[in-house]
Amino acid sequence: MSKLTIEPSHQEIAVEAGETLLDAALRAGFNMPYGCRNGACGACKGKVLEGSVKHREHSTSALNMTEMASGLALFCCAEPEGDVTIECREITATKDIQIRTMPCRVEKIDRVSHDVAVLSLKLPTNERLHFLAGQYIDIHTKDGKKRSFSLANPPHQEDFLQLHVRLVPGGAFSEYVYHQMREREILRFTGPLGSFFLREDSDKPIIFLASGTGFAPIKSIVEHALKKGIQREMVLYWGCRSLGDLYMPQLPSQWQQENPNFTFIPVLSEPKPEDQWQGRTGLVHEAVLHDFADLSGYEVYACGAPVMVEAAHGTFTGRGLPSEAFYSDAFFTSKDVGKA
């Protein structure tokens, strides 16, 4: 048993043997920033002020050797070696939201493109899930594993939980969803999870950055913001390979038509000749760099492939974006953390 001290709040927490700093903090009710919980996204990266930690397997893009040598750690995969003191500010917005494990029924499966299925999940009668727009849930698979999916519906749409599932070749769960899952199946999930959600105490203009199904949590956030009448300027850059991968373009186009403070910019990296694409091309984060010489007055919410999120963070902070104004949720596979 080790003691974890969190500054600047001076909170002290007992860490059990084999427990990570993040797990211990969450168990004790201290809500620190986190995303993947697997050492892939870097959302929980913070400073070790005193003591030392050992790291489980993690992505070097989330924490490299130089950062580790400077005293930084990934709290989601760091186990204390004796008593430790870390620096971490609590996220109070999630403090009163209960994480639950619940059953749900597959109400509808919409295969909206060649490789994306939209799942609508029905909760038991008289049950509802309290969550913040942008958070995710863990689906429990039949082999005992968990798969993380962002909630694409905003909190005020309570009829169904909506997930956007991309077909990953060789991905056991996504292949099951796309080829075998049937309506009325019963699933179990745990949630809500994560610290990717709209910071409503800010009035800064927002740049949303999505690649592929990273659109899902951003859909939830935007629909929540529009429902609440938030007037902050919002620009969504949604990057996909070709036109067929832009699986729900009519929705953000509708947001743009109906809301003068919202702009939608689709970006295709490899448009096909038959797409006859006249819009923006290239990497989605480079489109933002082309449009904004100075990002110091903005907030960025980025979600999608880890390589995109990492590139955006590095280049955007180089354009003046404060690191604490960059909120991200990287969609990763087991390969992103060095596992087969």
C-alpha cells in the first residue's frame, strides 16, 4: 500500500498494490483528466513532484523517454514505487456523474456507409444515463473484453444511446457489429467515461477537429451547444480519405445552414476521381493551419486517429494555442499501444 498525494489540493489517497494512480484517484472520487486509460492518448499526462513510478506498456507518442526523464508520467499506466506526490487539477464537472454498468438492447443498426454502422441502444424502462456531451462508454464483449465508443447523441436526446462503429478489418467486435449483430440483442456497458467534453465556462471560439468516426463525440457536443443556444463561434473540420468515408455530411451542413455561428469544412486526403471533389484536400489538421495564423485565442477539440491528434497538438501549440486549451480523444486500437 502506497500513499498518493495530489497537489495543489493536498488530497491524500491510498494506492493498493498493482493499482495505477488514475485508478486509485477515480476510486477515491478524485476526477483527473483521462481518455483511453491504456497509455495511448496522453490525456492523463502529468508531473510527478516527489517519489517515483513504474509504467506499464504504453505508446511512446503519448509519453516519450525525454518527458519521462523530466518527471512526467501517464497516470493511467503508472504504478507508484512507494509514496508519491503528483500535480493534477481536478475536473469538477464530472464529480457528480455516476459511472454505472447497465444492460441495453440493440434497437436499430443503420449501416450508413460502406464501413460505418450507427447503433441505437435502448436502456431499460425508467432508466437513463447521465453524461456530458463528448464522453464515451465501454461495451462488454462476449469474450470478456471491453471496447470503447463515444456517445454520438447529446444528453438531451434520451430515447437511445447512439454509437458510430467503424468496420476495422480483423477487428472482432466491429466485424461482429457489421456482419452478425441483430436487432433486439442485449449488451452490457460501463459509463460514462472520459474527460472529453465541452468546457461551458469559456467564451472562446472553438475549432472542432475530427477524423473518421471521431465525428461521433463532436456531434454530441455540437448538438448540445446548439440546444443550449451557445453563441460561441464554432468551426468543424472533418477529415476523411474519400467522399464515401464522409458518412453523415448532411448533418453538419444542416447545422451550418441553420446557425450563423457554425461553419463546416470537410477535408478529403485521397479523393477518388469519381468523387469529382471541389472542396478542401490534404490532411485535416493542415487545413486548420492554413486558415489560422494565430490560435492563441481559441479552444480546440480534436477526436480521431492518434496520429492526427498528436500532429494537431504539436503544430497548434506552435501557433500559439495554449496546451490546456487543446482537448482530445484519440481513437486507438490495440496496435497503438504496442500489442498484437
